[in-house]
Amino acid sequence: MEKITFEQLQEDIFHEKMTNGLEVFILPKKGFNKSFATFTTKYGSIDNRFIPLGKEDYAKVPDGIAHFLEHKLFEKEDGDVFQQFSKQGASANAFTSFTRTAYLFSSTADFDLNLKTLIDFVQDPYFSEKTVEKEKGIIGQEIKMYDDNPDWRLYFGTIENMYHNHPVKIDIAGTVETIAEITKDLLYECYETFYHPSNMLLFIVGPVEPEEIMEKIRNNQDGKEFQPPQEIKRQFETEPSDVAMKDRTLHMSVQTPKIMLGIKSPDPDLSGQELLKKELTVSILLEMLLGKSSPIHEELYMNGLIDQTFSYDFTQEAGFGFALIGGDTKHPDELTAKLKQILFEAKTGKGISEESMKRVIKKRIGLFLRSLNSPEYIANQFTRYAFNDMNLFDVVPVLEQIEFKDVKATTEKLIDEKFITVCQVLPK
Amino acid sequence: MGISLDTIKKNPGYSVHIVKTAQYKTNTLVLKMKAPLKHETATYRSLLPYILQSNTATYKSTPLLRSYLDELYGASFYVDVAKKGEYQIISFVLEIANEKFLHNSEPLLEKGIAFLADVLFNPNKDGESFDVATFNNEKRSLQQRIQSIYDDKMRYATTRLVEVMCDDEPYGIDASGDVESLGSITKESLYSYYKKALLEDEMDVYVIGDINEVEVHKLIDQHFKLPNREPVRMKSEQKKVSEVKEKIEEMDVKQGKLNIGYRTHIVYGDPEYYALQVFNGIFGGFSHSKLFINVREKASLAYYAASRLESHKGLLMVMSGIESANYDQAVNIIHEQMNDMKQGNFTDEELSQTKAVIKNQLLETVDSARGLVEILYHNVVSGYAVSLEEWLKKTEAITKEEIVAVAQKVELDTIYFMKGTEV
């Protein structure tokens, strides 16, 4: 077990790689009631074409299967794992993203027992035809719930606009039609391929004794049999750098129109420190231009083009990345035109300066400190960073390294008509 | 177990609540203003905090104000308007880094307290009215915010249930206000309402973090000067149900939204309140509850099927999203679960499971400074001082008989269904 210390933040992290390949991290947090653990596989909605374990050829699986598997893993021959966590006073949950499926619980008592429940249920699947069919009704309603949500439709509409082929454009839950194709055998095939310990990470944060917990995890893993680790082969079609569609309009039952402008990242294959720096640099650029302390935000607000729902974000992982900017507006076309103008003018230096960059960096450091209050944030983000060969605790040092010329270079490369798309939701 | 309690000091015009804890890397300041929920003032109270947070006489524009917060290591500052029972509560929340984790130590907490006082007492005004541009923009923004409730149909269905169920009670008023009243508010009338609220609202200041209590009191005393007042106390009216209402509305949705409201006749501070919490936990509060198991897991009708309590008004509300064609089946299953509760058809295991989860939930809530403030503020709203230990102890001791007694008091009031147009 190794100990990694982050002086300024007054935090220690304990790390060990198990013999079966599972990565385990423990962050002790004194003074908290709650312990929190996430058990995550590097497997999400985009992993739909791969060589199944023990086979030789690529296979394509139905849209939404990673999310479906997440639901079904909770059900066992003798009942539901939610029940067991409740009996042990814990609250359990799970989520599926583009690139990850995470299982988690939080508890304020019986941590060891709950941790064992978490590890054992994820490592012991039970799928049957009957329960798979039953789940189609439940997930069908989950899909319809999102179909009625204009913000979700706008979000996926924008991503669909950006990508020609990349599976990031597919809704994480799939559609009622695609989940109809899911069978128990397909679930087992995905499970065997992606839930090998060497493709997974366990993160624990809370008032715990690291040595003791690590020993228990070691014993638990040594008592189970796994195939030798094997490299997972995923396949993605070639993705052109330009956007697939310049614009799209959805009509829904809303009173206020919504728009979202997307910028497709031109270099989506970065990883490690390079990726971290890129993410932070674009975030700083957006904050400088569009944040509440910018004169541009004030102008948009004063002119009635935006309201409190206006937001912007940049995210990138292996293979895809995008900035999203938008919100509710009474003037969708005018706001679209104005946002494009702001972005292109930023290339000439308008709206950005070294001084405002320094202020924004200071703000980001404060934001990062604040987010360390949240065990959920630490566990989820640490895992996301680790799967992309980054370290969450490098955020502050990398922020401090960013120079104005980095921001200018990033702006120059990112802002290009061929990477920009717009989606609108308008009243019917 | 670190269960934090607040020490309360009564100052002229307001109370100061302090929780000293080393748990967080930030300090949290919350200011709460409370007044009865009334149709005449609801929209004023909904608009006011957004004007105050936009700018002040010191920071005359939003960019200036927000740049100042950025300089304070990205202090987070936001406002919120909510109802608790038949009160409408305005919150100002400032979260600021604790200087001990930063290279260049600045007196951030002191600056934070001074900033909050500036927002509250020193608005950007023009004589006896708010700055015209700020006023017009926030008015427009609030109108969009009110309209956006309609755009999110899950939320809109919840709002409609409360409107139908409490149509002749203050609780039926939405805390965001309404577009019609908004139209009649002027920058002068809002300013005079602001002066009145400063004189009459019940005010509470919370400071949570690794702080020096003596120093914090000194700073608060220095920056927050208010006259004494006698806050208005309201006891939520407990209405008997004379006839069950059923309201079905057609809307352009792919999924029907089913919302059911009950009256429990029990509020926070009542002796039966703890049993009511456990009742709700067995019935629909969690993923081991009867609603989740029977509506979702067994019948496969829904993705969400849950219930929650409004503790200060004594309401129980069920929500679920279903195929419109399955309305009767879903309503029947929900009725059966309620009948089982009334007849005591639940196991000792369901009881102990629910107690364990409630305990866990309470302890988790106080792990965040914001959650802690919300728990502590229940005492201000209800007028009863309940400590977290007491809450946990009383929950642990609840018996099956007490839950059945609570279940017997629960009355079905309104079934609201937002039905898809496709069926």
C-alpha cells in the first residue's frame, strides 16, 4: 500500500493495486459521519462495439445495454440488493455515463459490511430472461421521463448534431426499440468483458482506517477466482472533425425557448496531463468570456437575451469532447448570433485578458477547495480522472501553470465555424 | 459521532446561530428572512432577493460584484426563495474558502460577513426606489423563471397537485409568485416592501465552519444592526377532507404524471412526527419502500414511485410517472399500499430497515453545511427546539402501533393526473 500526501490540502490518499488488477484508493476524512464508496467499471454507453471476452471478432451490442446492465446487477436470485443495503442502514445507488458505470453507497454505520455487500454484488451477476423482460417496462418509463424533459432533449440534440458516427451521440438509456433487443446472454457477454477487476476502480472516502480496510479488500479479492486480465479491444468508427449538422430545432410543450450552442473539440485524443490542461484552459476561457463577472454576460443579461439558467461547460474524455453554452431565452436566433460573434471576437482578443484570467484561476482554486467538502464529488471525479490517466489532486498545480498564451492558443484552435452547432427547443 | 449543534445568540432584531466544526474546508454564511406566505406579498418576496444579489451601492453592477467574489477565492453566493409550511423564506447563502488552506492568508470570513451586510443593507438605489435597469432585468428574469415551472412537466404536475389540493389555503400559493402580480410591481413599491421586510421579517444568521466564535459574534454585531420586532407566528391550518378530489388534465407529454396528496394532520414538533417519518419511509420514502417495490419492481409500471412529506404543513405527497393507459392500475396499487399501512401489514424487518435508513439519512444531511442549516432551521420554523440526538432517539423507539395510529390519521385528499394526449 502506498501513501500519497497532498500538503496544502492536508489530505492523504492510500493506494494499492490488487493482484487481480483492481485499483483501490482510500481517502480518510476525519470528522465526517458518512463513508462513501464507489465501485466503477470503465464501461459506458459508448462501448457498444468490442471483442467479447474469449471471442475473436468484433460484435455490436444494442444501444442502452450498459445502463440496462447497471439496473439488472442489483437483482439477485434471492431478491434485491437495495433491500440489503437498507437493512444495513446504507443508501445505495448507481449511474451510467458515456464512459463509466458506477455503483455506490453511503453509510454512517457498518461500513465494512456495506463495503463487502457492494463488492460482492457487483462481482456476482444474476440475469434471467424473466427479470430482463420485466426491466424493459421500468427502463421504458425512464426513457419517457427524459423524453418529456426539454433540457435533456436539448442536451442530446446538441451532441447528436456534433457527431457523425461516434456513439457518444446515442442516448445513454437507448430507446424503447433498442432495449427490446437486450437478452440475458448479451448482458452476460458485456459483463464478462467489462467487469473484470483489471478494468475497475474502487474508491473509498470517509472516517475509515486505511490499513484495516485495505486488508479486508485484499482478503475479499484473493478469495475469488478471475480469468487472467486481458486487454479489452473497443472499436470506434472514424469521426470527422467537423460537426454532422449545423442546426436542429425541436418543438415541445414549453413557454420559453431554449438554445444550446455546441463546440466540438478538435483534438479529442488527449490524455493525462495534456487532457487536464486542455479541460482547465477551455473552462477558463469560457468563464472569462461568459461568466457572471464578465461585461459580456452583463450585456447579454441587460439586453434580455439570457436569464439565470444560462450556463456553459466543457468536458472531454478519450475520443470525444465538447463545450456547451446556452439556456432559456425569449430571443433564440438573436442569442445564437450573439454567442457566435462573442466566440469569434475572442480570437481577436476581445473579452479576454491576462488580468481576468488570473481572477478566474483564483476562483477555480476556491471552487476546487469547496468541492473537496463533498465525498461524492471526490470519489466520482477521482475515478473519472484516473480512467483518463489524470490525477484529481493535480488540478491546483495545473491551474497555477496556465499562462495567457495557452488560453490564446486554445481559443485559436477551438473557435472555428466547422466545429460549431446549435440546437433549439421552441414552443409548439 | 460528530453531531454538531448550534449555539444561539439573540441580537436585537435577529438571532445568530454558530456551529464550530473542523469538518469543512470552507465557511458557510446563511441569512434567512421569514414571513407568512400571502398572495399579496408572495411575488414581492420572490423578486426581492434577486434584485439584492445583482449589485449593491458599493458594487454597482453584476460584473463588479461577481469580480469581487472571484477575488475572494471564488466565494459562492446565491439566493433562494422557498415555502416551509405557510411561511415564505428567503435565503442568502455565501460559501467562502477557509483562509487556512490558502497560500496568501486574507481575512476572508470578515470580508464575507461585510459583503453579506452590504447586499442586505446597501442596495443600488435611486432615492426611494431600486435602480431601474436592475429592477427591469430581474423582473423579466423572474417572469421566465415562473414560466419555466410549466416547461418541466414533472415539476409542473407537483405544482398543480398543490394548487388543486390547497386552492383555498395559503399553502396553495407558489413561492415563486405569479406573472399577474409581477406585472403590477414597480421599483418604488418593491423598495417600500424591502424596507418593511427589514423591519418585520423574522431573521436568522447562520455561520458554520472552523471559526473563532468570539470573533464572529463581534463581526456580526458590528455589521448587522436591526431594530427589534415581534415576528408573526402561524400555525398551519389542518383541514379535514370532506370529499376526495380527482383532477385529470390533458397535456402534451409522452408519460403520464401521477401525483397524489394526503393530509396527515401531523406537523414537525408534534409528538407523532417521528412516527410519521417512519410511516413515510415504509410507505414510499426509499428504494425498499412499498411504493417502489409494488409500483416499480413488481408491476413494472414506473421508473419512479415515491412519497415525501411536507413537514410544516403536514402533507404527504406521492409521485410517479406512468403510461396514461395504466392510470387505474397504478392508483389501485397505491391505494392498496396505503391500506396495508393502515392495517399494520408491514413486517418488523421493514420497520427496522426504515429506521436504519432514516438515521443514516439524517447523519448524512448534517455532513454538509447547507444540510445542517436546513435541519437546524426546522426549529425556527416550528418554534420547537429539537436536537438531532433527540430526533434519532425518538425515531429508534417508534413501535408498530404508533405507526398504525399515524396511518389511521392520514386522509386521501386529491388525485392529480397529467395525462398524455396520445392515448
